Amino acid sequence: MGVIRTLPESLGRFELAAKRDIAREFGRASNTYEQASRLQRQMGDAMLERLARQNANPRSILDLGCGTGWFTRKLEALFPQASVVGVDLSPGMIEKARSASPNGIQWLTADAESLPFLSGTFDLIFSNLMIQWCQHPQAVLDQCRRLLRPGGRLAVSTLLDGTLWELKQAWAVADPGQPHVNRFEQPEYWQRLGDDVLPGSELVTETIRLAYDSPMALNRELKLLGAGFKGAARRKSITGPGRLKAMCSAYPKSDMDGYVASYVAGWTYWSC
């Protein structure tokens, strides 16, 4: 409990941008996030549906990485008897969530790798598409394990390797050697992490494909979400129109109308 374990080097993390930069970028997207969050809603809804089927009856809930509070509000509606807390690293997201939500929900700006709650505080921890932005996901899961009461439940979603492979392939042609797309871990990484930190946890995976009118529409959606490339090796200057045009030309065509982006979704479920 509370000990950060190191996974094998072959499954190691890549270097993310500084936490303050990640928090600032998501904060800037706080006013546009919900209109662009198709994937986020689909993946969060899958966790809510599972919790509803399990007849969960939590008294206290933590929405970890709550963003604008979309699912924090849904959790309060689904479990009206529970006290609900929304936590996010971004002060801008917390400000937006507070302004758009009923007074009964508590809000806190905090780091998921070091949470200021007493052990055994929550019956349910819900975290939708947050943990992939953390440099030390094992520390986040250690915190979740510490904070859950006996019999508590954890539902965490993330993105896995293969996500946005079409965009990555197009940028490799348009701007060789320069990363433009976030790198996500292999399913084996999350399975081994779960086995190590959350014995008996279950990993569920699925590939979700979303349609776009153009590669630039995908680019715009990522910007509206604040979910652009977050690697430490990202360019410091604005990408020029020539490279953007080359990326669009290299983006693989879909059999469907328009273009498709693939998202390899992973959900980890655990009961303590």
C-alpha cells in the first residue's frame, strides 16, 4: 500500500509534458470540452452501465479526473444517496465544473498521484480517460486502492496502443521523425499493472471507431478537448500549413464516408 512499484523497462512510460502544462491545456479547453467529447461520453457511459447492472450502492464517490463534471453530475443522479467529490489537476476544469453543477457536489484541484484524502474514504472511484495523462499510473492506482473502503469498487478507463494509428501514420509521412500523436501503452502493460497493484482486477478492451469529415476535423476535435500531443518532445512552434496539408493527403481513406479514427479503449474494474 502506498509503495510505487516499477514495471519492467520494456513496458516503461514515455516522457510526458510537465503537469502544469497539461493542466493549463485542459483548462483552456474547459469551455469547448463537452461539445467535443464523443469518445469520452461513450467510454464513461460504459462504466456507468456496468455499475448500474451490478446494483452498486455507494455512500461516497470520487470522480478522479472529473474535467467539466459531466460524469460527476451523472454519478450524483445515478446514486442520489451518495456524497460525490470531483477532483481534477486543472483549476480551469474545476472552475467550469463548479459553475455548471448543483451545490451538493464537492470540487477539489489535486494531483491524482498524491490525493489529500484519508485512507478508506470512498466506496466508489470512477476515473474516465484521465490516467493516460499521468507519468506514474501505478501511483494513481495505489492511491485508489488506499482510498477505497473494504468492498469498494474502482472503474478506470484509458486508451491503449493503436489509438489514432491513422493519424500517427499520416504524420510519419508528413513530418518524419517528429512525434505528433500521443503514445499509449500496450494492453499487456495495463494487465500487468492491474495484477501488481489491484489483484483480481479485470481489463476489458474494445476498438472504437469515430467518423470525421476530414483529418482536420479530427485535429480540431483533439484541440477542443485539450487532448493534443502531450509528449515532452513536442514542437515548440506552430505546425505550418504545408505540413498540415501533407498530413491530410497522407491520412488513410476509409471505406465509410469521410475519414475514421481508431481508439483502442481499455477499462479496468476492481473490487477490494
